[in-house]
Amino acid sequence: MGFLSNRRVLIGAVFMIVGTVLLLPAVLPNIGELFTYALLPGAALLIYGTWLVGTSESGPAV
């Protein structure tokens, strides 16, 4: 089975991309309060996506 044909890997990759995009505005100066509130969901999506990709195969998690 290919790496990208695994559904958990694809969902995890999408979560990591969305989480990264939500974290990027935080590096800009004078961001609004809305972007500050986006940090928590962004971090959560990044962590969960990484976990999904890391545990997608049998054996020990990477």
C-alpha cells in the first residue's frame, strides 16, 4: 500500500497544512485578535495531523 493511498495519512497531511496556515499570521507584527485566537486551533490541528501520519503504519510510531 502506498504512503499517499492511506486515508489517515491524507487526513493528517491536510490537518498539518491547515494548522500551519493558521499559525503563519502570528509571525506578522500588529496582528488582530482574531489571529491570536487562531493559534490554539492551528496548534491542535498541527499536533493531531502529525499524530495521524506518525501512527498510520503498523509498528512503533515514528
